[in-house]
Amino acid sequence: MSFLRAHPLAAIGALIVALVVLVAILAPWLAPYDPNAIDAKAVLLPPSQAHPLGTDALGRDVLSRLIYGARVSLLVGFVATGVAVALGAPLGLAAGYFGGRVDAAIMRLADVMLSFPSLFLILAVIAFLEPSIWNVMIVIGLTSWMGVARLVRAEILSLKAREFVLAAEALGISTWRLMAVHLLPNAAGPLLVATVLGVAGAVLVESGLSFLGLGVQPPTPSWGNMLAEGKDYIAFAWWLTSFPGLAILITVLGLNLLGEGLRDWLDPKAKR
């Protein structure tokens, strides 16, 4: 816990992330109503004791939908980032260790991918697929591996000249064992930071796609499609957009604070 005491902002971020994860896990017990239950007698009600965050245009409870929306946003964030790390880490490891043509091929592929604006690339791919939560997670992951690969490559280039690597090579340890057991674990610190920050980015991308109607489809609640459903009523039903927007802001802020704190903790050069 010395990390949390030394980095109070990171502690705040960790607390926020823990609370959001807890809310997502306990959604069936925390939500006061069925998130998809329509009530024609409770349309566009402002926040009240019965509905603490109001209701939407179909009479659905906003708080319940917000709680269940946390599940969707976090699931997309973690799975999409997991796909990006699972693809980018081995490619970066291979590029950094083997060098030469392997490095050139992988990095030129990454450069080509990075030459396209990420959001437009995701939109272009999603446009040809059926909008669904699984397609969103996979596409975000497949278009986000480049930063992970470049980060891991840089770490491996630094590590492979260290004495422990030279000693392992002198002992005749196989290449794959050297890469998997000795090199990759020593690059885990920066990779952890990139993963946490990647989750924040994936949450934002999913929200944007759902807002545009290309992400998670109604009636499944996500913070992005809740914003989209509430935008037509923003003039007189402020709660429909304010609360989902605030949920996105707080979650992404918590992830970024945690990621920055981990970066300061794991990088001695960043410590003051």
C-alpha cells in the first residue's frame, strides 16, 4: 500500500475504478428496477425519490440503466484492451528481440495502421459489420495494438543488452524461453500502465460508437447509447445526458489517474 500512500491521486483513481467495477458486478442487486422495463406512466420524470436519476422517454429508470451500462462499458474496455495487448505484446517482443527484417516488417505494419485516424478506421470497419458488443470489442482491440507493440519493442531493445540476458544466452536457454520468461516479464511495468490507460481509451471509443449507433445496440444499456437517446430531450430533460456523461467522465478520470500513478511509481526517472 506504499504506492497508494505515495501517490494520493492514484489512490483516488484506484478507488474510483474499484467502485465502478463493484457497481458493475453487483448490478442485479444494486439496480432498483429492471433496466429495460417500460412504464408509460413514468415518461421523462425528473429525479425523485422513486427514481433518483429520473426516467427516460420510455419510462425506464435512468439509475438502473446507468448501473447496467457500467457492465457494458467496462466489459468493452477490458476485453478490447486485452485483445490489443495479446496482439501487440508478442509482436513488439519479436520486433525488439529479432530486429532486422522482422522488426522492419512489424514496425512498418504498425506505421501503416497508425497513419489512419483511429476513430475513422474503427468506423470504417464497423460499418461493414453487424453492430454488436462483440464486434465492437474485437475491432477496437484489432485497431489499438500498435502503441502496445511499439512500447514493448522499445523496452525489449533496452533489456536485451542487459547482463542477465547475455548470461541466459550463454547458458544456452532457448530463444522462446528467454523471450517469454526473462524479457517479457521485465517489460510488464510499462505494459501494465499502457493497459490501464488503454481501458480508458476503449471506454471512450465504445461510448462514441454507441452514441453514433454503431456500437452496443438498444435496448442493451450502455453509457454511449444512453447519451444518444437523451440528446433529443436535452432542452427539458437534462438528466438523460448529464448522468451518463458524468459516469463516463468519472470512470475515464479514475483510470487515467491510476495509470499515471502507476507510471510514476514504476518509472524511477519520473519520481521527484
